Amino acid sequence: MTGTAERPGARELLRRVLDGGWASWDAPIDAGGSEELAAARERSGCDESVLTGAGLLRGRRVAFVVSEFRFLAGSIGRAAADRIVAAVERATAERLPLLAAPCSGGTRMQEGTAAFVEMARITAAVMAHRAAGLPYLVHLRHPTTGGVFASWGSLGHVTSAEPGALIGFLGPRVHEGLRGEPFPAGVQVAENLAAKGLLDVVVGVGGLADAVSRALDVLCARPPAAEVPEPAPAVADDPVWDSIVRSRAPGRPGARDLIHHGATRVTPLSGTADAGPGLVLALARFGAAPCVLVAQDRASQRGGHPLGPAGLRVARRGMRLAAELALPLVTVVDTPGAALSAEAEEGGLGGEIARCLAAMVTLPTPTLSLLLGEGTGGAALALLPADRVLAARHAWLAPLPPEGASVIVHRTPDRAPELAADQGVRAADLLRDGIVDALVDERPDASAEPAAFCRRAARAIERGLSGLAPGTPAARQARRR
């Protein structure tokens, strides 16, 4: 695959991705040096292994750092590191999103340890850029290995890669030279790393501008400042067990349906493959409101991938992303309960639930939660405590599945309907008790109108985010007493 994919050089990549020309930020580098450097300049047409500058991408000004592999395999020496750091610092000062497109064998061996430690200086500049609340996007090209991959190549808010690109910490030639055997085939390939949740998307140069623009349309946006009036809440006196049965119906729309019918400018992030850990993480817009979306995926959970520690770690990645870029966080709760297994316990399931809860209640950015269907146990609670909480008409929330709670209280699962009614689990009860703020109507059931229901829920999310300011932990919980 790596032999047939399109591999543009630095200038060609910029020509294909940016709207037109670009302004170079590169100060001239002394043309002296070794014969090897002179040959590299002649071969590549560049004076160093990176080009930096700024240009327009779909009308938005962005800064860039792009490697040129033909210059000593894109290796990073001291002069290249100086150029990268200067570009990152200028992007931060000018408050520009930054696109990095490394293509490198790593540290320049000819310059030794002095070049090696420059990776720490580049990392510091990148983290200062991120700390300023500015987007940092990375597109890994073929090949990206060594110190480049293990520093500024792995720090993106969103990370994409070329199809078939070789990406890894240890280059295969070094591995074979040190170990005397080839590295296992297929491991250090972009598609495999994406399937493992280590990359967000694999995209060729032809689709890169659209992918970057779509992400920046969310990362650089802010929700409407003015509050949009909410319609009167729809409250129906539905039998409790009827709602529970409806919430479990195979045809009931879930998180992916909500995204498909209700969201725009969607960028799926790692952990969202069909074989993922029961959770979807994405950048998205609901109407005019941008957000980081952390959504429990009912189809994946019921398809054999219950929500476990890995899924909750993906959720916390979304929370960190929202906090760093001051974006609203939207969570979707729809779970039959967390994984029940030895692996989940050994993976620290309880601790991950606690850390999600702690992150939710202390997040310094507006939060909104939508209880979409089933809301069972700690897995549901982990994503629930938000500044504003919505619930679908037939959604419910309980500490255990009603059948399990009935076994504890009545020694039999047969009294689950009775116990669920006593516990006040249905959406109308949650609204009455101040646990949710508004209901999203189902007419009469989301399964009967999946597209219309999802669009209604999306409008409710947009309304809920409008004019929403982040609350303190105390404020988030005070109204629920």
C-alpha cells in the first residue's frame, strides 16, 4: 500500500491544501556546511527539512509546519528545530490554528545529542500554543518515525495520516538491525493505528483540506451568545415500564443516528470504529452551536462492546479537548450499564467512572447532557452531571437495571415494573425532581420517527447550548437538591 499511495513533497502538499499561495516565515539559513547538506539542498530545492508560514485554507488563515523528506529524510537538526519553534511561537502570538505535516525519520543522527534534545524544545512550544486555547492539527505523512513521532507528531488535538503511511516510534530498518529480524508486517501502518484508536482519521491529500476545514469549523467556533427560548416541556404520563421497554427497542435511534440526522461538520475522533469501546467521540455542530461530543453508542454496546474502562478514557479525552479549547461539551447517555467482567475490573472501571465524574463536575467550559435512552448505573452517571440536562420522553435513569434492583429488594426480577415506578426513574419523574431541565418529545416513540426525533433532539441541544455559561461544581449540583 505504501508503494502506491500519493506522496507529495512539502511544496506540492501546500499547493494542494491551501487556497492559493502562502507567506513564508522561513529566515534564510547559512548556505555553508557539509557536502551532504549541499547535496540535500540541491536534491530537495529547500534550504532545510521544514517549511513554515501561513496561508488561507478554505478562507481561514492558518499557520503550517511541513516536512520535506527529500532533505535528509526530513530529519530534524538544530536549524530545523529553530525554524519549527519560531513558527509555533509566531502562530501562538498571532492566535492562528496550526497545521503540522511531519514526514521524517526523526532526529538528525549527524548532529547527535544536541539535535536529539531539541524535540523537548519543540514540544514546549507546541504545548504553549495549546495552552493558549489554539487548535493544533497534525497530519502524519509517510514515513513518520522516531523522535518526531514521539514529540510534536503525537500532540495534535486532531491527528490524521496518509493512507498506507509508515508511522511508528522505532523505524523498521533500525529494529531489524538491532534485533536481527524484521518488524511484524502491518503494525506500523496508518490504517492499523486508526483501527486501534491511535489516529483519528486516514485521509489522502485530496481530502485533507476538507478534513482540516471541517475540524476548524468546530474548533474555532463559539456557541450563540443569546439564549434561545425553549418551548414548554413536553410531559406525558407514560407508564414507567412502557418507557423502559421502548428505550430498549432494537429500532430506537442512538448516538450515531443523532449525529447522522442532527449534526453537521462532524469529525470523528479516535475510539469511534464500529468495534470501538461503546462510545463515540467527535467534533460537531448542532445548528450554530459547536461542541465536543461524547456519546454512548447503544448499537455498539448491545453488539458485544459494553462500555468499559477504555471507553471512559476516550470520554475523558473529549473532556480535556473541550476544556483546552474552551468548547462546550455535549454528552449523550444511552447505556444498559457498564461492562461486567474481570477485564473491566482489572482495567480500573470504578476508578474511570470516578475520574469521568470528577472531570464533568469541574470542567471549566459549558456542559450539556442528553439522556437519550437507557440510563443504567455508574456508566450513565459518569456523563450526566452537566450545566443543562435534557432527556428524551422515554429515557430513564436508575442505579441498576430495574430487574437487578428487583432482585436486591424483592429477591426476584419479576417485580421490576413495580420497583421502577417506586424509584422514579422515568423522564417525567426526573423533570419533576429537578434532575433534568427539559424533555425532548417522542411522537409517540423515537423508533417510529427516527429522523424527525433526531432533528428535534439536535434543535434542543442547540437551544440548550445558547447563552450557556459554565457552572462551578457547587452550582451544577445545587439545583438538584
